[in-house]
Amino acid sequence: MSVMPGQLPFEGVKVADFSWVGVGPKTAKYLADHGATVVRVESETRVDILRTAGPYKDAEPGPNRSHLFGDWNTSKLGLTLDLKTPEAIEVAKRLIAWADVCLESFTPGTMDDLGIGYQVAKSLNPSIIMVSTCLMGQNGPAAPFAGYGFHASAMAGFYQLTGWADLPPDGPWVAYTDTISPHFLAAAMMAAMDHRRRTGQGQHIDASQLEMSLHFLAPQIMDFNLSGRQVSRDGNRHESAAPQGAYPSRGDDQWCAISVENDEQWRSLCLAMGQPAWARDAGFQTLQERRQRHDEIDERIAAWTSGKTSKEIMDELQAVGVPAGMVQRSSGLHQDPQLKHRGFFRHLDHQEMGNVPYSGDQFKIQGYEGGPRFAAPCLGQHNEMVLKDLLGMTDDEVVELVIAGAIT
């Protein structure tokens, strides 16, 4: 489905993206993929660490070959500026004056130290929406704390809850707060854009990764506040589901996740397993009884699942109403029939990597085709276009920036 001008919801919105790594770039990606003109500001002198992280195209490392960076920065224009030079700061000011939205994810105070903090931005562009996101927020005793989503996840309490009781904290996969905070920040940013549309007023959004992520710990926090009970690591177990776990299936390192949430599902699981004699034990008929004998049940279920493929297990159990899902690898996801049906993966041409698949949206909106519009930029790929076409600079001005070392 081709997209005609004016069909994308954020078409005409201009964004200066000074952020790096996770939260800021992923938030700006929402706008970029849906029509906004987003300029991603980087520097070769301090490359975004995602450019140094795999997976790399053809397993060949390089700052323009990381598909992790690529997946989080689609539909953006790339501009390289060395913000340690006064000439680059002047370009940054022109970019802020051009933009409707400015994102940054530096340690609090850095933008002010550079001379492009909110007050300066507001003087250049009175209706600017500036989004500042960091681990702990822009003020308070912990504001100077610098780090990544791994650290915010630990401080929020996720590491205390994920892992096994007899092992050290394992933590959720990847820098968890980097992956969940953009959903909240994007919503706040869109609300600020709507407010400006109605009033002409800009905003300065102060977004703490720690605070945005706590939403996902609401049940545990409320439980402690009401009862004083502190939940800790319990592996794949759950207080309201038994049995629950990832069970081995036929093949090398193949697994299927199963979760029995009530007695009816337990009876359905037993039926799918052929009503084995052991399952009729009177001590297995209630949730509490099954939780007490979880290890024993796990061994019995594993003996049944190990003779089947993970897809066979999933299909058989889902057919009788038992929650089950095969544990897929990335290769499996790329071939998943449901994702294929919904057109989740988009193959786009990248300047260095060639034609590669990018993740699409986790939602569909009737009336237009969303998702990545073009591949993520190589370092400095759009320098000339941004400086001349968007900011109106002359050839001589661009040459002077290169001579001054502002363009890196």
C-alpha cells in the first residue's frame, strides 16, 4: 500500500534527536516511522554504543553494520556534530530553532553546560517541546546518577524478582527500562504536541526511566504497601498458576512454555496427555496442592513434552484451552506465519548493509500503512541534506564547519 502525502499522522512534524542508545531514539522512532522528519544527531568522536553492539550484518562489525542500532533508528536522517566545538553548538541551535520537538538523554545538566538547555531552546523557539530522559530524572539527590537501563532495572526492583531463589539475581533480558519507557514517553510527547496544537505552548518533559518502568511492578508494590509481603525470585513459578514453566520438547534445545491457571485447565492438560494415572492423584487437584508438588509435576510433564515438537505441544494444548507457546528463536520469528500475515517485518535498503529486515509496528491503524519508511542512517549520511536543505546553510558555511571540525 503506497502512502500519499498528508496521510501519515506526524507528517510535517520536525524533530531534533540528540538522544542516544535506547529510550530517546526509540521514542523518536515512533514519530519518524509515522511521518515526522527526524534528524538523529551523532558524533564519530563518541559513537552511539548501539553501533558497537551486534548483531552485525554478515557478522562483520562496524558502526554502520549493527542491526540493533538500525532497528531502533529507522526513518531518520543522520547528522554528525562534535558538540565540543562552538561551531557545532551553533548548528545545534539552528536545528533546535527549526524543530518542533527536541529530545536529549544526557546526564542532567549536560545540555545546559553545552549552552543548548531548555531555557536557551525556548528563547530560540518559544513553542519548542523539549524531552529530557535519563535514569532518575532531572532533579533530586539521585539525578546525577549516570548509567544504562540495566542499572535502572536493578534500582527499580526488577532484578530482585527475576531469576531463581537459589541463584543470584538474573534480571530481565536486555536493558529493560530502555525497552518499556519509550511507550510512556511517546504518549507524553504526543500529549504535549496536542497541547501545543491547541494553545501554542511548548513543554519541557522530564522523564525518569525508573519512574516510567515502575508501572510494571504495580502489583508487587501494592502488595507490599497493603500486606507488607515482599515478593522475591521464584524462577518460572507463579502464585496463581501451577504447573507453569518451560518444558523440553523434541530436538536440540527446544522448549515450550505452559501455564495452567485454574483447575479446569489442569484437567484439560491431563486430557491432552492421555489421562495418565499419576495425574489422577488426589494431591494434584487444587492449585495449592500442585504448587506444593510442582517439581514432581514438572518431571512428569517433561516426560510427555520431550517426545513432541514444541509446535505440536503448543497446538494440542491451545486446542483444549491450555495456555502454551513454543519458545522461538529469531530465525523462527522471521518465518512465523502470523507475523508474515500481518507484514511485521519490512525489508529496506540500507546504504552499507543492503536489503535487510526491520521490525514493524506492534499495532495497525486503519487507513494507512505505518511502520519503517526507510532504513536507519549511516554515520553522517545526510549531513549535506540536513545542513543545506533543512537548515538553509550555504556551501561555504558547510565547508567552514568541516574545517572547524564541527562535522565529524
